[in-house]
Amino acid sequence: MNRAAAPDTVVGVEAALSELVRLFNRPAVQRRLMAQAGVAIEVGAYWALGRIGRIGPCRLSELAASLGVDASTITHRVQALERSGYVERLADPADGRAAVVRLSPEGSAALLRLRATRRALFERLVASWDDGERRRFTAALERIAEALTREIGEP
């Protein structure tokens, strides 16, 4: 059954979710998480490090597409990660002329620290919520993510 939401309810959902995304994506938040995790990289490289950790070894073009940025942007970010020792370039096993990037052992350790720091932040944010509130919030966010993925037609 397709239930139409009241316009004011939809406006509230859109406003609350937009504000949450805006706050979490603020460079100050990312810098704070990185400082707490002991990871010294550029804010833009933070997202690239996490994405490489999720998708595994990949070409720069695949990484750029998955982040929705152009090739020159991702090249700069990956070079910063390489200089920090968090990623390494290897010959692409499918095409020796191309390269893939993957997390180095240091990059994997840094990503684990970042994830633990981010998880600790969320634990503090929902500390006063009961398990039912946490489950309902998680389910609602998952539904929004799935609907948006269907709407835009990409993972």
C-alpha cells in the first residue's frame, strides 16, 4: 500500500536529514575525528580512505566514480594517502598497464582507528536512547538509503 505522507511530515524528514548530513560532513567534524584517531590526512582523503576500505583494491577511475568526483580530484587525494603511507599502488592484475590502489597495513590500521572513533561518537550521541529507539532509527535510515539508491539508480 502506498501511503502519501503529509507535506509537513515530509518537510520535517527532509530538513532533519539534511541538517544531519550537513553537520556530519562539516570539515571540523572530520578533522576532530581524525585527530582523535591519530590520523593526519586531508579531509578529502578521509572519504577516499574509507571508500578504498569498503570496496577493496580498485582503479582510480572506479574510486572516483564511487565517490562522485572527477579523476583529477581523486588523483590528488590518493597521492596524499600514498605520501602518508596509507595506500599503495600496484599493477592491475587484469591489465598490467593500469594501476590499482589498496590500503597498506598502516592504512588498514588507520581506518580501524577512524571507525572506532566514529562509533564512539555515535555511542555518545545515542547514549540516552533505548534499544527500540536505536533500532527504529536505524531501520528508518536504511529505508531512506534504499529508496534513494533505487531513485538514483546506483549503489
